[in-house]
Amino acid sequence: MIIGDRIYLRAVEVEDLDLCWRWVNDPEVTRYMLLGGWPISRLAEREWLERAARGTGDRDRQMAVCLRGSDRHIGNCGLHQISWRSGTADLGIVIGEKDCWDQGCGRDAVRTVLRHAFREMSLRKVTLSVLALNHRAIRCYEQCGFAVEGILRGQHLVDGLHVDEVRMAVFAPGR
Ligand SMILES: CC(C)(COP(=O)(O)OP(=O)(O)OC[C@H]1O[C@@H](n2cnc3c(N)ncnc32)[C@H](O)[C@@H]1OP(=O)(O)O)[C@@H](O)C(=O)NCCC(=O)NCCS
């Protein structure tokens, strides 16, 4: 378990299927996510969870975000495309329980992952991609120290419009 202020991170389990399947098929949750825009079957989500729970090798770490106190599972986050040689990884997060949005849970989860990435995994830099329309996410990431590194113009189609992808990154303190 990795403990944050209001949340903690634990391994994902196959028993998380019902919640995760609901989240990935909730249009409000996925609206600005780079998932491909297709409904996701229970089988596909189960297979994803099984892979994540088994551990997908050295390059990916997936974790469940839970509230301290109640143990309520409210989302998932992970580090992907970990490069041990370069000391880099790409961060992904979803807070699937919408009643938890805008209460600092995302910020707490991202800060907790970053602390772990920098202090326990010796990573040097964490990057992410976010749609330019995803103002809530960008605000959350900025508050965690991420800065914009570049813009991929018109990279994604959302609601019939081509929108920019923003690449952001944060460095470990002193690196
Ligand atoms: C993006 C996400 C992880 C953020 O988590 P969260 O717990 O809602 O975020 P936080 O409460 O920590 O921070 C959000 C901040 O954005 C602000 N915000 C909300 N809507 C906003 C908007 N339209 N414009 C600007 N800021 C906004 C909030 O007020 C808050 O800032 P504050 O604490 O200074 O008031 C979460 O909402 C989520 O998973 N959304 C759906 C999936 C998704 O978009 N994932 C990210 C893909 S890159």
C-alpha cells in the first residue's frame, strides 16, 4: 500500500471489475480520455484487469485509488512505458466516482504516485498526455508540478472536433 493524505494506492484486483467496467463506459468519465471512444465489453475489461493484477512486467504499474478511512475504491492510476534506463514514465489517472471530483483526490493520488516514482523507483521525469479541453485535469496536474512541454495540434477527435493533445512533464526535485 502507498499512503497519501486522503487516499491510498493499492494493487488492482479482478474483484474491482464491476466498478472499473462502469467507469470505462461512463461517457462523462471517459469524455476526455484517450480510450478510443468505443464501448468496452466486460470481457475486455476483465482481461485488462487480470493483466494489471498479475503485473505486466517491468514497464507498467497499475494501482487502485482508495479513500482512507472508508476504503472506498474511487479510481485507478498507473505509471506506464517505464524506462529504467532513462528514468522516465508516463502517468495515467481516472477518478471514476464522479461525486469525488474537485475535492483534491486526483491531486492527492498524482502527488502520491510522483513521490513513489521519485523516491522509491528513482525515476527522474514523469510525463503525461492530456486533451487541451480537459481543464480540470490540467489544473490538477499543474498543482502537482507538471508543466507543458509541447502541443500536438489537432491530434484527437472529440465530439466531432479535432482537439490538441498537451504533453506535460514534471522532474524529480533537483534533477
Ligand atoms: C482529471 C481528474 C483525475 C482530476 O481529479 P479530481 O480529483 O477531480 O481533481 P482535483 O480536485 O484534485 O483538482 C481539480 C482542480 O480543477 C479545478 N477545476 C474543475 N473544473 C475546472 C474547469 N472547468 N476549469 C478549470 N479548473 C477546473 C477544480 O476546482 C480543482 O482545483 P482547486 O482544487 O484549485 O479548486 C478526475 O476529474 C478524472 O479522473 N476525470 C475523468 C477522467 C480524466 O479526465 N482523466 C484524466 C485524463 S488525462
